[in-house]
Amino acid sequence: MAKRDYYEVLGVEKTASAEEIKKAYRKKAIQFHPDKNPGDKQAEENFKEAAEAYDVLSDPQKRQRYDQFGHAGVGGASQGGGFGGMSMDDIFSQFGDIFGGHFGGFGGFSGFGGGSRGGRRVNRGSDLRVKVKLNLKEIATGVEKKIKVKKYVTCSKCHGSGAEDDHSSKTCETCHGSGVVTRVANTILGQMQTQTTCPTCGGEGKIITKKCSECNGEGIVRDDEVITINIPAGVAEGMQLSMSGKGNAARHGGINGDLLILIEEEPHPELIRDENDILYNLLLSVPQAALGGTVEVPTIDGKAKVKIEPGTQPGKVLRLRNKGLPSVNSYGTGDLLVNVSVYIPETLSASEKEIMNGLENSPNFQPKKSVKEKIFDKFRHMFD
Ligand SMILES: [Zn+2]
Ligand SMILES: [Zn+2]
């Protein structure tokens, strides 16, 4: 069986951008994830196939070779379902890049930090942390938040170079612009070459002769920036999202840090969140529980009518399907669980007492044993 075309596997066009490819893979990875498809061999094959396609198409060089030469260009055999060199562990380690941070969030490549490029050091700005408080309604739908942050931005006068003008910097004479110096040491094993960061320019390859007057040669200034954050539906308290490149700008035109967004959840006055389900405690009066009827319960986005059957017992749980929260990194929506409680009057008037006395020995008002047992069963796990 010949291998399928990688673009076809991910369901993207040949012209797809890196971000589109990443998005498409993320979707497939979630769809065919072994945790979601236990024991499903076909899903596992699809999962591996998508990982392999992404491994090639996410790497510009491999992608180019694949475009030119097909599967042969990327070393993959053109026959069979054999999976070239990528284990499940490899696939999962790729996930940090795909899903970023602590969960299947959003944002671009973040594994780019502080690296060196051709020996010359590239500064990286520090990450910026913000907290975003959301109510249940915002969590249910996802929300766009605009927040103002104080951060380092690139100096507009020198465009980050830190030099006053084009003539205010020169190539470092110690390293001739490479940012590194090579030392040769004589050891018992012979001559050893070691490369270290140039001490004169600190690895930047350039010396500023006249500092920019706006940023004092740093290349960055403090400023306010309004950042638009798209928060996906279904996030929860404590989750952290990241937006690459939206953190602090780096000195001398380096790479921006990331913006890290910590999610906080505003408690709802009546509803309690339990993962993707929402819990509500419905308090009925004795006549309501006995006679039945229709009552209103609060939902995330308004109210819902719930039918109460005559003789409804306290402890009964009514399930309103899909009235919960969507799952943040897979499909499906939670439910609204309405726990029925019955309010027993704490004080009674003389006439109410009379009615109650009349009912006390009425056969229908005698508790049935099965009801008690049912309630006990519900909590039995607490005693085991
Ligand atoms: Zn400047
Ligand atoms: Zn130097």
C-alpha cells in the first residue's frame, strides 16, 4: 500500500502556511489521539500517519524536498505502512510545540528562546505575565479580551539598534562581527579549539559609538500596548495560555519574549463548575416536589425550564444535556446537572400545623424504605 500524500493526510492545500499546517495537525492529533480511541488500530495508524506528515511539512527544508521529490525526498520508503523512525514517544514530545504551554492552547512557536544564530548572540526579551478573569459565560463561548500591558517595546527612534544613527556603530574589532572568539589551547590530546562569546561586544558583533538618546542605547523603551487575546472556549482556572512574541522586546533588536496568560475564573453566584459539567442545587418546596410542575433553573447564558415529576425525591439529579461547558481541547460539551433538594418549613402557623397533623398518618405520607436506601447508595462511596 503506497503512502498517502502528506497534504492529503492533514487535509491542507499545497500552498498552506506553516500555521495552517500546524492547526490541521493539531486537529488530527486530537481526533485520533490514542487516549480517545482506546484499542482502535485504525485510529492509531491515522495518528501516526498525521504525525509523520506534520514532521515533514513543518520543517521548511524537508517540506521543500518532499514537494520536489515526494516521499523519496524525505527518506521515507514508498512502500507499506512502516513508520520511519518516529516512535510514539517522539510524537508525544512533538506535542509541546504543537499545543504549547500546559494544555492544548494556542499561539505560535515558543521553542525559539535565546538561541544563537551563526555564532552571534541574539537577545531574547523576557516573558510577560498577565492574569485574565473570566466568567462562566465567557468561558462557555470563548472570548476576545483587549488588555493594556506595560512592557518593553522596540525603540522607534533607533528601531532597536541602540545607536543614535547609521554612523553610530561599528563592527567589533575583537571578533570582526562574528560575536565569538576562538581560542587555541595546547592539551595532552593536542591542540583544542574552543569558541566563546566575544568579551568586547558581549556577542553582538557590534559596538555602539554613540548611544540612541531616546533609549539610552538599549534599543527598547517602556510603553503601553493594547493586546488582543483570543481565549478559546472551555478554559479553566489555573490554565496558562501563551502568545509567542507578545512579551517584552529584547535589547538591540533581538527576539521578543512571550505573553503568558493565566486564566482566573470568576465564581458564579448560583452555578458550580465541575470540569465541563455545571452543577445547580434546586430547592423545591414540599408541595412542588409532591405535586410536580415546571420550574426555572439558571443556566450559563440565561434560564431553562425544567419539568418536575409529581413525587420527585430529594437527591434526584436531572441532567440537561449540552448545557455545560465545551471541552477546551477536544470535542463535546458538558451537561447541567440539577440536584433536587426539598425545603422543609422551619416554622408553621397554627393552620399549617393543622394540615400537617392531618397528613401525618396519611398512608401516602409514610416514608418508603427504598427511598432512604437510594439516598444512602448515592453517598456510599464516601464510607467505603
Ligand atoms: Zn533608541
Ligand atoms: Zn566582538
